[in-house]
Amino acid sequence: MPKIIFLPHEELCPDGAVVEADKGENVLNVALKNDIGIEHACEKVCACTTCHVIIREGFDSLEESDELEDDMLDKAWGLEPESRLGCQAIVADEDLVVEIPKYTVNMVSENH
């Protein structure tokens, strides 16, 4: 069973976390199931960037992002080549090391 190593994040998981994931699960759901409260303003439908994560290890084991995810990621704060939306990054066979960015852009709440 693959593991996801969440690097320390000041607010969401100060000590970091190592959790087990089922193949086929997305990174966001694994985080939420393990009490790591990554924001997800669009309810996991690839319509915002609040669940933006950076895959520090294991990136190549993920399926490639599609055009919709790429368009959303272009709006994310701190975009990096290994950036993915947590709701779209599906766990495969390899362990992942995930960094949660310090900031998110919440277009849902910021447009009101």
C-alpha cells in the first residue's frame, strides 16, 4: 500500500505526517481522511486551486494532468513544475512526498 508523506505545514500539519493511501485515491481525500485540512472550495471538482499541492517525490507515478487541471493550476499561488491539484492527483503504486503550499488562492471567497 503506497504511503503519502506530507511535509510539515505550519497550520495544517505542523509535524508533517506519513499516512497510507489506497491506489486510485486522490491526494486530497487521503489528506482529509487523516485530519489534514487542505482547503477545497469547489468540493473536489477541479474548479478552483485551493487544494494545490506540490509533489516533491513520486510525481512521475501520477497520471498526467489534463487541460482543465492545467488551466486551473495556472492560477495557483507558487506554481511549480511538480504542482498538482490534490483532487486530481490519483495515487498509483509509488509513495509520494507532498508539500502543501503556504498560501492558496481561494477564488470562491475572494470574488465575493
